[in-house]
Amino acid sequence: MKKLSTIQKRNNLNSVYVDETVGAGGGHHDYVVVNNDTHNALLEVKFQCGARNEPNSCYGVLDGDLLEIVRDRLKTFQAGKYATRENSVAPRTSTSRGITLIKLHNSMTTI
């Protein structure tokens, strides 16, 4: 597993690691989030590996699934006592752009 260089550079609570095995489509499909203090794995993410209807494909999470989770978290924080300008803008910008790109990609593929 290789530790990823992440966007957050200070006060990182966790580290993200990738299994460098290249799977279907040339991408990585397995990630682990590890707590920096306890070194416990907090989350394992297994992405879809292969086309949906291929016999040797492995079902997994899609990029859009993670974006939807982040978008929901930001929206609920904005509705609660942690409302900030950044939280109010983010669901309409970065996560929405990612979701738009995924929708565009889906409309161009026949998988």
C-alpha cells in the first residue's frame, strides 16, 4: 500500500493509502483510510472493478457514491450549528462539479 499525498497538509487526523495494483480500466480500486494516532483502519473503499455486465467484474463503490456522501455531509452541517460560508458554497461547487462530470461521462458510455 502506498500513502497518498493529500490536499490537507496540516493537522491530518488520518492518512489515505492505495493498493497500487492496477485493475480494469488502468485504475486503482482499493483504498484504506487509517487513523494517524491509533493506526487503526477506519474505512476500506473497494471501487467497481470492470464493467457492470462482465462476468469477472467485482462490484464496488462508484466515484459518484463518495461525492454524494460528501455533499450530504456538507448540506447537513450547513443546516446545523456548524454552518459556514464554505459549507454553503461547497455543495454547489466542488462536489457538484464532480457529480456533473460523472453524469457527463455516464451519458457518453454504454456500460
